[in-house]
Amino acid sequence: MKPYVSGFTLVELVMVLVLLGVLSAIGSSLFARPDSFSALSARDQLQAMILLAQQRALANTSNSAVVLSVMQDNANWRFNLSQGTVSFKERQAPRHNATLSLNGSAFSNGQTSSFTFASDTSVGSNYQFVFSSETTHPLCLAASGFAYPATCQPDQLNLEGSFSVNRP
């Protein structure tokens, strides 16, 4: 009777090596090109700061304006949240050759745009941010103050007075 020998076959070992090679190639591409990751990271930072601005606006007891400022310099984007004379948070995200456009216009170094949140979190109109590197990462700040990672929807629907209900 032959003793039972356990182990891996050559085909199984080759398949494992091929899978490890593919996974390492995909994973290393994120670290080899930091600009593709920095644009996504900056969009997520801005979305988090908008959420914080909404919370500050809703909890506003001092009736001071809640202002979110977006600034760009040679190396970073800076997101600053303030209320009145108090500055709450400043976050920054490295640029790594990525670009930012606001409503179709490219941000330039030294440029600052500020957004004031009312007590109901509204900001007045839609703002379309697009962080770009190898891929684009859009972020919409809707007039209601809500931010979502997509392109802004056009304000085509004015539903006031467009429905009529016939009741017997």
C-alpha cells in the first residue's frame, strides 16, 4: 500500500504566483502615482468639511455666519471652516499635480473661494467641484447645502403649480 502524500501540485503553485503578481501590480500602481490618489482624497476631505459646515450651521446659536473656504497653493489644497471670528478646522490635501475646477473654471495658485451656509444649511446655488488627475472626481455642493460625489443635476424642475388634482 502506497503512503498518502499531501502537498500542492505544480499547477496550483503557478496559479498562486500569477495571482500574487497581478494583485501586487494593481496595488503598486496606487503608490507609484500619488496624483491619482490625491485627487480622490481631496474630494473626500472637502465633502467631510461640507458635512461639518452643515452641522455647525444647524447648531448655530450665535447667529454668526458659517463659512467654508477652499484655497489652493503650489503644493496643497486647504479647507478652512470658520464661524464669526472663530476658526474651527483647517484640513489640507496634497495636490501632487492634480487640478481643481469650480463650475468649469480652473483654480489657480493663491485662489480662494468661500461658501456661506445659512441656518438651514443652504448655500444659494449649486457648485460643481471637479478634482482631476488621471481620472476625474466630481463633487456637487447643492444649493440646499448637501454635498454628493457626482455631477450636479440641472435645476430644470420647477414643480410649483405644475400639478393639478381633480377630485370628485
